[in-house]
Amino acid sequence: MVMANTGTSAAVVDIGGVPLGGNFPIRVQSMTDTPAHDVKATLAQCIRAFEAGADYMRIGIPDKAAVHALGQLKKGLKQSGFHQPLIADVHFSATLSLQAARIADKVRINPGNYTPRASGTICSGQQDRLKAQEIIRSRLKPLTGVCREYGTAIRIGTNAASLPQHVIASYGRGAEAMVEVTMEFLQALTDLGFYRIVVSLKASDPLTTIRAYRLMAERMKKEKLQFPMHTGVTEAGEGISGRVKSALGIILLLQDGIGATFRASLTDPPEAEIAFAKALRSNYRFARTPQSEASGMTYTGNNKDGLIARIVAECAPLLLGGKLSDFDLHTPGISDPRFPVAVAESLMQACGLKSTATEFVVCPGCARCNFNIREVIGELRKRLPEMPGRKIAVMGCAVNGPGEIAEANYGLLGTPAGSLNLYRGKRMVVSGLEPAEALEAMEEMIKRDLRKASTPRE
């Protein structure tokens, strides 16, 4: 059986299908955001990430042509002297999973949309749950056969925004539901005699993410199942707020001994994700003596990623544990006076203690995203006023997009054609907009809503 890093120092961990023994390093991952069929661009991006320190890379596989490109990519990397594992990210299609498993070192499947036809028919109740488990096993059996033949690992990649309907009906959309669906797939794989497994339970909310992983670690311990966990906060976004949210979810779990691998899912190029991930890995062990009163805290150094990582590592446990009510940061090595203020405010907001800015949920972009998501989110931040307590979701595709947008006040969802659909809550307001049109439409809609909310009632 593959063993997990859930607090023990001696473990066997499956990294991209390669079992490792003893005291292992924590590995970092990123994901390409180039078009799936552009082998040249994807190859260059992978090389930049590997040179930056990535231990492995994940590639979005939206269609059959992307599987062919994956084979060319792997060959090109080996010819360039790079032998790090590749992970195929597959959604909606069991057939694509089978094809990708013959090439990739690991296949990530999303329980919420790996069996889409089952989701629409299964509701709740014991009979429905048994039916769901039967469907899951039947869908997974061919995949486990191919993975055994080719030595490929499987990651059960649960995401809070794309849970199966039969689980939502019984458990809602929180951490408990994430654990239940992960256990369903884990049980199905082990029933089939397959153990080369990695599990992940990600949400865009760091606190939900932390709770899900802690519950999963307890559940696996109770069930006497030990598998490596890949951690991270999905769709954390960009800039300081994205880094703080990502750091909060990853660091507190690493401090618990949870996480053999992780990804800092930022709306940045993969090499920037890796730079930040390395800062998290280097700084998560720091701790600060508990304090009960607000005080000034000074952090020296001029590396922003490293400072964010250390501040979160030291201050987040105190904030969440009620040992620190507020704090005043000083970072003399950073010339921008806004930096320490933004870090402190972002951490308080991520911890659920104080809301001072709009919350953005932004996917990092991948091969399924057909518009420039970095430009769109940058423009939104310029155009819109801060709206504490309100959430905007900007999502690249239909994998997790509908679920995240349903939980937000406003949303933009990318389409395969590269256009954007505009949402107010769960309701789509207009579809098929070009990015520039979508930005204008969202700006106008939000400012109109704000004016209406501020107009006194007679």
C-alpha cells in the first residue's frame, strides 16, 4: 500500500507514480496555462517551471488532440534533459482518462464531474448512494487496469465547487461533503485492488480547505487507510490577497504534518507559482510566541514571497486560536508602504476576522481557459471600488466555474469559444461577450447595483 504523510516521518509517498521511501522532501507542483495543442509553448513553459524548481507539472487534457500533444510534450522534455513526472488533468471524460493514463505519470480525476451522467440522476438516500458507488466502481475499473499496466498513479482531486449531486443532497457543499465524496472514490479504488493513489480536497476558501484536509486525515486514520495528500487552496487568485489565501491553507496543513505535495494556485505564470511555493516550503516551520494584545510586528528582508510566507506561518495560528486580535505589520525592507497593510488586511480577511476588500475567487487558468484571465482580473481591480463582504468569481471554464459563481455576488465564466458569460449570483445576465464587453458590462452592473443600494427609500 502507498503510505501517506499524515504526521509520521517514515513514509512511502507516491510522487507522480514513483514510490519514495524514508524522510522525504515536500514536493511542489504547478500547472501549464498554454493551449493544450501548442506543444512548443507548453514545452517552453514546463522547462521554465522545472528550472524554477517544480518537482512535477500538471497538464490540462480537454480533448483527444490534447492527449496526442501530451505524448509529444513528454518526448520533448526527455530530449531536453527533463525527466520530472507529468500529471494529466482530466474532467468529464472517462475515455480521455484511459488514453492519458498510457502517457502521464499520474492522472487527476475530479469526482464531481468524472461521472457527469450519474450526477443528474442520483439524488439522495441509501439506495441512491449504493447506486452511485456502483457507477463509480464501474467507471473506475477500466482506468485502474490501464494504470496498473503502465505504472500510472491516480489523484482523487475533489473540489468544493464541483461535488456530485448525490453527496450535496446529503451533506451540502462544505468540508464534510468533500470528505465523503473523496472516501467514495477511495473506497472504490481500493475495492478494485488499486493503491497507487493521491488524494486532494481543495476549496477556494482557505478555512474550508483546512477543515476538509484535517477531517480527511482523521477519517483515513480511523479507517486505517494511509495515502499521500496533495494540498492547496484552489482559485486563490493573484497579488497579495491570492498569496495570503494560498499560504494560509497550505502552511497550516504543513504545520499539522499534512501534505506530501502542494500547489500554490495563483493567477500567475507557473514559474511564479513555484517561486512562491518554495517560499512557503522554506518558511512554514516558523512560529511566534502567543500574544493576547495587538502589537507591532517587524519582519526584515526584501523578498515579498518569503515575508508573506513567514508572516502567515507565525501570525495565522495566533489569529485563528484567539491569541491575537489584530496586529500592525512593519516591513522596513519593502519600499512600498502599502505592502504590510495589504498583507495584514488580507490575512485578517482570509481568517474570517475582518472584511476590508472585495473577495476575488479567480482560477489560475489552464489549457481550458480561452481568454486572458490575468488581464481581465487586473482591469476589474482597477475599475471597481472595494466592496467588503462581496465576492466576485472570475473562472476560466465549466469545470469549477458554475459552482464558484453560484457562491459569489457576481461572476464571469469563460466559454470554449473564448467569450465570457456574465452572472449576478446564480443567474446569467448575458452570454457570449468579448472580454472588453464583459468588463464594461460587469462594471456598469455593479456600479448600478451600488447606486441602487445607497439610494434612501422613501
